[in-house]
Amino acid sequence: MMEWRGEVQDAQEFVDSMKSDVFEDRVYIFTPKGDIYDLPAGSTPIDFAYHVHTDIGHRCRGAKVDGKLVPLDYVLKTGKQVEILISKQGGPSRDWLNSSLGMVKTQRARSKIKAWFKKQDREQNLSQGRQMLERELHRLGLSDINLENLARQLDLKTTDDMFTELGCGDLPVQRIINLIAEQEPIEEQLVISGRKSDPDSTDAVSVVGLRGLLTTMGKCCNPMPGDPIVGYITRGRGATIHRQDCPNILRSNERERLVRVSWGGQMRTYPVPIKITAFDRQGLMGDISTLLNTEGVNIVNANVHVDHNNVKADVADIRLIVEVKDIGQLSRMLNRIENIANVLDAQRMRGG
């Protein structure tokens, strides 16, 4: 670790690595040649690859444990023999830095991955960072996000700086999603639709300037903490809460019914529709259900349709309604679902 200290420029990064890589329990791993390496408990094949050699880590594309192929998020155990499968060229994946996927445990490996991306062209990192954030916002169904404001909160001068930090791995996407979830919604002059819904009552929303007003959630767009929201005063039912970009609130001229609302302090779960596209296989729904159970996410409704007419393989279209606490939990859940074998895409469905 002291030798590695010379490779690290950030003192805090070195302290974090001491906490995670030295002061935790260790596991002892064998190479195919019989060499022994000790790693922090919870390490993955990627951690092992970077521990052996930086270049092996960069070119790691798979791993075998005791001769059997394992996923790159596999947790290594003492006494196991690990073989790293490498490519002739290439570099690490940005997904390795996604903490939701749990593919890298040690700070040492994480630092080497970040260093690789920092050496790439700034324009390439900027482009990759922009694509990463746009894809995540689209997947979560978020729009009209003030990116300039987010950059200022992160002490960055421009949005391009924010995209570059994302692209080289210094700034996790999850941190931006958490910032969005914490923000108070910005008041906008929206035109509200009179479309009726059959919402559930909730105390999770506070109406600015009014106390004790009944609030109900519009099921047409299923707002949840982190979404910019707006209230619409209804006759005899208090205020109906909609997402600010809900398609069903853009058609009426009754602006006097618009009220500013914000998320209150009480925590509850919110039903959110999600769509999963995957190549069908035995046990697919079981793997998804197990993952949601470990995340503490309840499935309210499920619908599965398999297209047997696809030329390459049977494609499953899975529609779920899940109960989540906030945008951050939804982001982590979708990230982990997309990491399940055969899953092609997982995203929040837009209401309306």
C-alpha cells in the first residue's frame, strides 16, 4: 500500500483505500499457477485482475472460478482458484464504476479504472458522460431537468465539465440522481387538464401556503419523490398531484387552479410502472423477483408477453408495477435489473 501511495495523487482517495483494502477481513485466492493473492473480503474478479496487474484489469472480459465461468460481480471466497479471461486490446467498462452493480469492491481497482478514463480524450469523455446522463434521465422518465443548476451544486463551472467528470468516472451518475431527488420542485406556469383520475390519498405532499388540504396522487403519471410536481385544485377533493411533464395536464386554461407543491417529510412507497425487455429463458422472472426482493421492492402487478415470432430468439416483454421510495431507489433497481442475464433494457414507463 505504501508503494502504491506513490501512484495516487488524492490523499483522501488513499485514506479510503486503506479503510476498504487493508482494515477489512481478507480472502486468499489462488491463480492457475498456484500463486496466492490476498484481497479484502467481498472482492470480485475485477478486483483480483487489477491486483495481479493493471493491464490485466483493463483487459479483463470474464473470469473462471474453479474452472467454471462466473459473472464479474461474483464475490470471491478463500481457497478458490481464479482465472481471468482477457482480450488482446481494449479498456475497462464504465459500468464497473457503477456502485449499484457491485462489480468493484477495492478502492485500488476503482482508482486504476478512473485513471484509465482520465487519460482518454476530453471530447470522448464529454460525449460519453452526456450519453450516460441522458440515458439515465430517459430511463427514469425525468425531463426538464436544469443541468446548469446541477453543475453549480457540484461546484463545476459548466455542464460540459459535469459531463467530462461523468465520462472519466470521477462523478457517479447515482450522485446526480440523488441530487435530483433532494431538490425542491421549481414552480412553472403550466396549463392543467381536467382529466379525472382515481388517485390514492397521501400525506407525503405539502402545499405551499396552505395547511390541512387533502392531496391525492394522479395515477395518470404516478408522481414520486424526486419528480418535479404541480398541484391542481379540484372541486371537493383538495389538490390532485401531477408530474410537471404529465401529458394529461397540458390542455386546460384554468391557471387559477394551479398551486405550488413540494414533497413533504413523510416517507411512503409509490407505484411506478416499469418495462423490461429481455431474451426469454427459464428462470428469468424468478431472477427478477429475487432481485426486487433483496432491494425491498414490492411488485404490485405483473404482466409478461413472449414474442415467439422473433427470428433470433424469443423476446419477453415484461410490464411491472413496483412500489419504490424515491428516484434513487428506482435508479439502483433498474441498473441491477439490466445486469441480469438476457435482459436488454429496463426503464420507467411514461404515464398518460
